[in-house]
Amino acid sequence: MPRLKAGIAGSSSVVLSCFIILAPAPTSFSSEGSRPTDHRMTLTIVPAAHVLRVRDTVTFPTTRDNVVSFLLHSQLHARIETPEVILIKEETNVRPSSIDPTGRYTPQDDRVPVTRYRVHIPPGIRTFTLSYEGQINQPPIAAGDDYGRSTEDSAGVISSDGVFLSGSSYWYPTFEDQGVLSFTLDVEGPDGFRFVSQGKRREYSRDNHLHQVWYTDTPQDEIYLVGGKWVEYAREEGDFTAYAFLRSADQALAEKYLSRTGPYVRMYEALLGPYPYPKFALVENFWETGYGMPSFTLLGSTVVRLPFILTSSYPHEILHNWWGNGVYVDYREGNWCEGLTAYLADHLMAENRGEGTIYRRTTLKHYADYVTGSQDFPISAFRERHNAVTRAVGYGKTLMLFHMLRLELGDQRFIEALRTFYQENRFKRASFSLLADTFSRVAGSDLRPFFAQWVQHTGAPVLQVKQIRVEQQGKTHQVRARLEQIQGGTPYHLRVPVFVTGEGGAQAQMQLIVMNDRETEIIFTMSSPPIRLDIDPEFDVFRRLDRAELPPTLSEAFGDSHALFVLPAQESPELLEGYRRLATAWKVTMPDAQIRLDQELEALPQDRAVWVLGWNNRFRREVERSLTSFPIQFTEKDLTLDSTRISPQSGSVVITSRFATAPFKAIGFVATETAMAIPGLSRKVPHYDRYSYLAFTGEETKNILKGEWPVISSPLSIPLGGPSLASHPIRPPRKPLIAVEP
């Protein structure tokens, strides 16, 4: 159930309909395990009363054992309608396993009461009919996320605001070894209430009530149903339809999404193969979500209006229809689809802007900042994102795995392997082992050790270069050095790009250094004097970065669970209380963090990240001293940041730097003279964690400036003599896998 962690109902009393529009006959699938269990449902939904009434005819693909079990929400009371079949309520308050024997993953939610039923089926019977009804109402509640970001989540809700039902709602009988499924949903609700699910839609009227029928004959991982009072927009795109379901009329907003849907789908079809569904719909939700379901995405009202979503999250959610919602994840070996989707969406967009190196550096920085030894875990243990640590491993490390695989195979074979994997596993569950087998077959070499190294083990390599020397031999120049892995444990098998730039050379020479041991030798022979040696300067290898390779950014301060927040005792009571609330909010994901007044400290500790809050904090001068190497200038009345003058009376600033002594921990500085701006800073700043400095204006905290400090001195970029090349590019940006339309 891939999810991105970032209408209004009326009320009506309606009668259960038993009319079913049959979907086309199920497609034939070669693998017995891929043939779906079919659900033909008629549903009546009464949002104002939180009520769901269902009649479900279940057909198994083959004759089953005489006894089968299924799980159902405990507030839904079931009875059997097939005379020869016996239904027994077996156990209440069941805590289902997150991963069933087929590899299907259902997030556990203690708010959802679950009952297990046992069904006795006579020999030769494959079909029975079940009726059930009751209430589902778990309203959205605050959910924990990275460093106190405000998010909400629901495991299932039927309300006048809207409907959200997924597999984790247990709103339909979930057989504990069912595998994939197909369905027809014939839905009746209040006047003006619309519904969206996977697949295609048909509509008809009966007894002056509109029935909306959603059906799919392609095997699905679970069944989603969302509802609300929406304004519908549509555009035909040949073999599929693009939709936008908005909570209020907004032609311009709908057009923005509809105009991008077709080009994104065609781009990914060219890269990977045919789009697997008859539609793609943008659906506006009644609380803030960023979910990706098969053939639609569910975005909150704020999210859907953010300008960058069209070129970031939107292509990501469309791509999930190939990965996660087209080829399903066998979660028994971990979740591969989030990292692959991030690589072919978010990273691809960055590559098209010429920013692939920056994106990978940020990815590796998140790992360095948030994942400590005690928090680290292997990719094989990743199921879904909960916080910055799971994001750094499940998305970031997995993304880098696919990047390294691409460099190993070359673009052509990498794309061929992806297309083969998609073609052979559409609507089936697939694991990392299957990925390894497919890529090995296409590459013509055994890549299973590569996958095992990165998927099954915790940690990352750490690189160090030593014994560097330059020798002249006649008209040639030779660079020699030793490249070493200095992390503990078994050394990694690596392919490390190493560059040497020569004097007057337009482009550096590159060698791919293969490391199978703890250390290996680097030898370059050049005709011109060498002036710089760079180890993995484009961040192509997943590794734990040296702090000096990176600019100080907010993520360093947010990533330290032992951080200290220093409050300004001399500020006004209103500002002091605002800073205290900000520190308390950010401290949520820092279990060992402390909050102290500046007057309680003789000096700032240097063994942890420190947040210095307030213009009048007695440690402000120490912040200023830590920034002397960067382009920033403080005066008593204002500061100039990145050539922009900021007045404390109208602006708020957030700045990061580092202590000058080991272990070079982060210093964060947050300052405003507008107490009403602090809630906005508390809410917004964590979303900018990749930046070194920020500036905002007004009580609404409108961002007016953001940026990263330059890297002053990297231990893996070594001057060898001659002119400075600090801003000299190693080589032109790598060509993206596929071009994105402007």
C-alpha cells in the first residue's frame, strides 16, 4: 500500500440494493498463485450515521479446503446467505499479523477491532454470499512523523466529511491466505456523494438513486473505496482517462493536473511498458494526505495546491502504478518499491534539472544525519515510512541501490531489466530475490551477492584516502594513493569513481576503482600536471559521508536525539513562551533532548547539537563566531545573508553552522521578534531540513530565502598543487534515463 507521508458528504437514508453489474470475465493468469479471489459487492453507505451495508459474493479461483477463515472489522456484523455454507464467529479482538503467508502487508492499527470468522464449505463449492453491516468511524488523528511535523492518519472512516476505506480498515472479508483479488463494487450513497475506487466506473439509476459501479478484473492487492462531495473533471487520453475530483469547483487547478497526467503516463510507458489501468485520478481528500492507490492518488486540500507537487509528488504517485500498485511488493523480504519509485521519479526529475549529484548528496546526508548505529536497520526490514530514519533507509538507501545497479549495468541494460521485471510480474507480488534474479538474467552475471550486500546487511562503507603522492617521470605525471574502507566489519565490494583533474584540462580523467578488500591502490598516469584528486565526487556510492564533505544543514540539528534547546531568558514573556513551545514540538522525536534557559549554562556543550533560540540569547555571539567562514554579516540592527539584508523587526531567520572542534556538532539558530511568527516557524522549518539557512517574513512566515553554505574543505577532494579548482566541475551532468517534458 504505497503512501507518500506528507467532497463533503450529505446525509440520506437509503435502502440496500441487490443489483450487480457484472464486470468482464476475469483475465487468465498462468500462475495459480496469481489468480484472484473475486468479490462482487453491493454497498449502501450512510455517511451521517457512519454506516456501511454490504452483500458480498465471494468466488475462489479453485476449490478450497472445507474450512477457511477470514478477518472482518468487529463493528460489522456478518451473516451467511448461502444455505449449505456455515459461518462461525471464531475469535474477537484479533491482532492480525502485519505480513500474511503470501507476502501481503497490512499495517497494524490498534484502533481497528478485528474478528476472525470460520467458514465451513461443502466439497466442490467455490462461491458463497455474505451480508454484513455496521459502523466504521476512526476519524483522522495526529500521527507521528519527522521531528514533530503535523500529519494525520485514519485506518477507516465513514462520515459526512468523506469516506476512506482500505485493506487496513478490514471493511471486506480478508482471507488470511487469499493472495490477490478482483472485485466489483456497486455503491449507493446520498445524493451528490461520489465514490472512487480502482479500475473502471459505470453508473446507473435505480429508484431515483445513483449507483456507481467500480470494477477491475486485474488482480489487486487490496480494495480501496473513498468518497465525498466532489466536482468532477475528466480528459480522455486515448486508452485511459485522466480525472480530477475536487471538493470545490476549480477549473484552473483541475487543468494543471489533467494536463500533466497524460505526459507523465506516456513518459513512464516509454521507459517501463504499458500503463496498467484504465484511468488515473487526482482525488482531493478531506484531511491532509499524500496516498498513492492503484489508478488514483488521494491528496489533501493543502497538498494538492502546493506548486511543487506537480513536478515532485504527482509523478511519484503516477509511477506507483508500475511499482507497488502494478507489481506488488512481497514484504517478506522488505519493501523495494518506495526506493525504486523515488529513483525513477524524484531523482529523475532532479537529473533532468542537472541536479542529480545534489539529490544524491542530500540523500546520503539524510542517512548520515538521522541514522545512527542503534537506529540503523537493513532494507529487508523496511515496510513503510514512519520517520526520518525509515525514510533514510527505506527510500534513500534503496534509491542508491538502484543507482549503483544502473551504473553497474549501464542505462540500456538497466532499463531492459526494469521492463522485463515489470512485464513478467504485473499484478503479482515480487520480492528482492526476484529482482535479483531478473537483473542477473538480463545482465548475464550473478547479481545476487550485490543485492545481498545492500539489502540484507546494516550499515554503510566509510571511505578514506591516504598516502597520496605525485611523481613526474619524464613528460608524464603519476598520481598514487591508497583508498581504504575504515568502517568496522567485513569490507564491502565497491565500484568507486575516482577523478584526477589536470592543469588546463577541460575535463577530469576517471577510473572506476573496484574494491574487494579493505584497501586498494589508485594509480593515474597523465600528460599534464595533476592539480586535484576527487573520490566519488558525484556521490554515486552509498556510503556514510564524512561531515566535512557536506555543508551544515538543518537535518544535522534535527537528527541529533540528544540535542539541547537553549531558551533566551531575557526575551519578553510572549517570545520566551513561543520559543519554549517550538522546542517542545521539535523535541517530540528527540527522546533525550533537553530544554534549558541560557542563564543556566556557563558554556554551550560541544558533544551534541545545540539550538540557540532568540536574538537576545546570551550565546548569540558564539553562533556568529561559528559562521565566520560563510557569507553572512551580523550587525547590532540587522544581518546580511546571501546578499539579502534582513531586519529583525520584519524578518525571521533560521541558520545552521558547526562547532569548530571535534566532533563538529551542529548549531542551529532561530530568531524572530514577532511572537505570532513562531507557530509558523515551528510547523514549516522541518520541511526545509536540506538547507543551511532560511529567512521568512511576516506573521504568516512566508519564505523569502533558502540556501546551502558552500563546502569549505572535503577530505575526499584533495588539491595536488596548481590553481584552485573549488568551483570547477568534474564533468558535465550525467544524461537522465529519460527526458521529462519542460
